[in-house]
Amino acid sequence: MAEVSLVGLTKSYGTNRALADVSMTIPDGAFVVLLGPTGAGKTTTLRLIAGLDRPDAGDIRIAGAPVTADTPAQRDVAMVFQQYSLYPHLTVRENLAFPLRSPVLNWPEAEITRKVGEVAEVLRIAHKLDNKATQLSGGEMQRVSIGRALVRNPRIYLMDEPLSSLDAKLRADLRIELKRIHAELGATFLYVTHDQIEAMTMATHVGVLDAGRLVQFGTPREIYENPVSAYVASRLGQPRINLLPADAFGPAPAGAVQIGLRPEHVRIGEGQPATVRRVERLGDQTRLHLTMGPHEIVTLTDPHTALAAGAQISIRPDTPLWFDASGNRT
Amino acid sequence: MFDPLTAEEWRAVALSLRVSFWATAVSLPLGILVAYALARWRFWGREVLNGLVHLPLILPPVVTGYLLLVTFGRRGSVGAYLDQWFGIVFAFRWTGAALAAAIMAFPLMVRAIRLAIEAVDPRLEQAASTLGAGRVWVFATVTLPLILPGILAGAILAFAKAMGEFGATITFVSNIPGQTQTLPSAIYAALQVPGGETQALRLVLVSITVAMAALLVSEWVSRKVAKRISGA
Ligand SMILES: Nc1ncnc2c1ncn2[C@@H]1O[C@H](COP(=O)(O)OP(=O)(O)OP(=O)(O)O)[C@@H](O)[C@H]1O
Ligand SMILES: [Mg+2]
């Protein structure tokens, strides 16, 4: 387990700039989630840290020491790939044991068996241990690929959307297991996900990438409550933040061009008239789709609300976020 | 016409098998290395290496044989040195036939192995390296098992090619019965004497039998290996 710091990392593929001057410090024992739309540079960041690609400029330090010249193996990391790359010639058991069989580790066979069994249990794949890796479903392959990383105690776990092909229940279970491993081992994680809940519940820190630039880094709470820009604000929160012209509810602060309203920023019962278009009952939450003049707003309400489509209500903003012409907070 | 082979003919068959076996066995590790380098490494001179490897395929065999004679002959630049310091002599020995066969078969061997390496998903090797495996270990535990069918195919192809090698061999080590007379050289020699056609035909049948056997064994082995690897 170690602190990992990135200093001015820049990487281009041909003329395509994948990462531009990214600096961040992943504290020892942190669980850092990287957010960003497709192509933002998340996988590139992991590959650079793992040593699969060389940065064009910048430095990577693990536990204070530069590792840029080291091979992937020397860096002592464990990576879970976006496309699970299991060894087709080995069984699930041998896939899981693979990282422990390296001659330099020299683990006794009994230890390997114990560790593989333990990890298989955690990932709910113990019943598939003797299958060939090619005879698994997508979700099972993904769990084996997580397991392959978890059998070791590397200085950092790099995980690229590791739970993306699992069903909701399994995903929730494994979220808890990963969090437990994080807490028990004090392991350091850098974790890529598109999943809001994963980001909010697992992360100690969130980094938001926009077209290869790190635009904000902070605790999930900070990112959610105090985003530096409309772009960052749109990355977290379900339903997404509503972005309207600044004067939609009347006079706006100087310089503000957009008003950002999260569901909790919409106070129902006073202010401007709005029409309920649709009531979307999702079980744990109920969404109201509103129109207010030409604007559409999505907000949350009491799960057992009596409101129905066509209802007339009034709304007003409550401590909203304001953004300027370039999308930054004013 | 189907008399058992004479002692001399048997010697030619045995020599051919021995030459082909050693030509294949000794060049195989180098073949794997060169195939890996050509498939995976981007280095200066890669195209030159590729050209050199393929040269014996394109040159007239007699030219290759002559070049071998000039280089590895007793007075050749390398040959003299090897003789003086290590006592290794190629010229007019069966070892020379093996060297000629190995060089002639090398392009086929490298090509088959290279195709197998290029078919391996590099992400598998990358995954292994990000799980703490060093280069050599990745090769031994991931790449090698996956390219085994290609290696076998390359080796058997090389063996078959070595069995049939004639031009470079006869130019380099001549056609000395019992020493450098391989199966093809023996067939050629038989055809040179009046009335030697029956002898030639017998040797041709042996030649065909060996080739067919090699083919069948290779098919069988690669099917076994492919099955084991894909897990089907
Ligand atoms: N090997 C490569 N060759 C060329 N371009 C690449 C390569 N890898 C990534 N890129 C480009 O670099 C940019 C960042 O890619 P990256 O894979 O890091 O995105 P990502 O954030 O992981 O996206 P996703 O969420 O889709 O996985 C993209 O524009 C991508 O097209
Ligand atoms: Mg990616």
C-alpha cells in the first residue's frame, strides 16, 4: 500500500491528446474514483500508472519514488482491465493463482490454494473454479478478472469499470466486498466507473476528467455540493442537475449565465407555477418531470406522493449553483 | 522392385532423419526468438532481419549452398575460426547438411511461429505483466502455451523441408555416401547411373512415406494441443 502521485502527466496517441498535464495525489489507503465520459482519458491514466504505456511528459511516483522507468511488474500494482483478459488456456483456479505462481514470490502450494479459495468465495465464483476460463458468462469472467488482482497485496489496485457487466444485486454485493477489502487491508484503489452509486458510496476521493484534463479532485461530497463547473456538476447526481438560463426564476447574480438546480435545490409549494408532466416511480425514489414555461425540470418528491400528471404546482430555487458563460461557478 | 533397402540406402534414410531432426531442434529456439522479435518488437533493422530470414526462400538453393561454403567451409571466414577454436567442422560433414537444411527451413519455421504469436491478444500479456509477472515469466506462462500449436506446426514444416532439402546441401557438403548423402541426394545419385530407376523409385517411396507420416503426426498433435488450449 502506498501513496501514488501523478505530476504533469501528458500522453498523446498520434495527434490525439488523451491526457493533458494531469497532476493528482492518491493518498495511501485512499479509494479514488475517476469519473468522466467516454474518451476522457480514464483508461489511459490507469495504463500509464501500470506501466503499459509511457507518458510523453510528466512523472509517476509510487511511495515517493519515480517509477516511470520501471516495467509493469516492478511497479507492484494490480490492474483489472475494462475488457477482462483471462488466460484461455487455464482454468478459473489457475487464472486466480497465476499472480501467486511467479517464481520470485515462491508461495507454498497450500497458501495459494487457501488464498484462491478465499477470493473465489468473496467473488461468488467458488463453484466455477474448475471451469476453463472460456466457459464462463461475461459477469463470471469479470469476477475472475477482479479476483486475479485481489489475490495479491500490491501497492495500488487499478480497476477499470470492474463491475460493469454484473447484475444489480451482484454489483451491490461486490461493492460492499470491495469496500470491505479497502477498509480491512488499508489498500489503495484507483477505480474507474460510470456508476453514480459506486462513485458516491465507495470513493474517499473523486477525480473528474474532461477531455484529458483533471478538472476537479476532492471528496465525493465536495464534488457534489461544490462543483467547479457545470460539467463537473453534471457528472454526479441522479437525476442529473437541471441547467436553466440564469434568469428563469427572476434576477440572477452578476456574471451568472446558467442556474444549476439539483433535486434538493427545488423547493415545491411556493414561487413560479409549473406543470407536472410525468410522475416516474422508481421504487426507492419518485421523480417529477416538470415544465415551467419553456423549461423542463426533473426533481424528486416523496415516494408516496399523490401528485399526478397535469397537476399544477409552484416551485422556487433554494441555494442553487450559478455558472458563468464558460460553465464555471461564479 | 520392393526389395528391402540396401545398407547404403538405409544409411541415406537414417542420415536424412538425423540431419532433419538436428536442423529442426537446434534452430527452434532461435526461430521462436526471431519470430517473437518480428511480431512484437519495434526496433531499428526489423525489416532487414525479416529480409535476411526470408532470403533462403527466394535465393536459388545453389546460391545459398555456395554462400555457406564460402562462410562455413574449412577456409571460410567463420568456418576457419570455428575449426581452429572449437574443432567444429561443417564442410563435407553431416553437420554441414544439418546447417544447410536448418537455414533453408528457417523461413518456414519463423513464419508459422510468427503468425501464432501475432494471433495472441497482447492484452493477455499486458494483464499478466500488471499482475506482477516479469517479461520472461509472462512469455513462459502465457505466450508460450498459447503459441504451442504454431511452434509445432513450424517445427514439423521445418522438418519436412529439411527432409527434402537438396540444392544447398549438395553444393555445401557434396554427396558422399554414408557421410553426407541424404535421401534426396541418394535419389539424385541413383538417377545418374544407367538402370538406377528402380533404386530411385524405392527411395522415392520411402521419401513419400516419411513425408506423409510427418504430415499426419503434425495434424494429430496440433489438434490435440489446440483442444487443450481452447478448453473446448
Ligand atoms: N491505443 C490507442 N491508440 C490511439 N488512441 C487511443 C488509444 N488508446 C486511447 N486512445 C484515445 O485516447 C483517448 C482517451 O482514451 P481512454 O481509453 O483513456 O478513454 P476512457 O476515459 O477510458 O473512455 P471509456 O469510458 O470509453 O473507456 C480517446 O480519445 C481514445 O480514442
Ligand atoms: Mg476506458
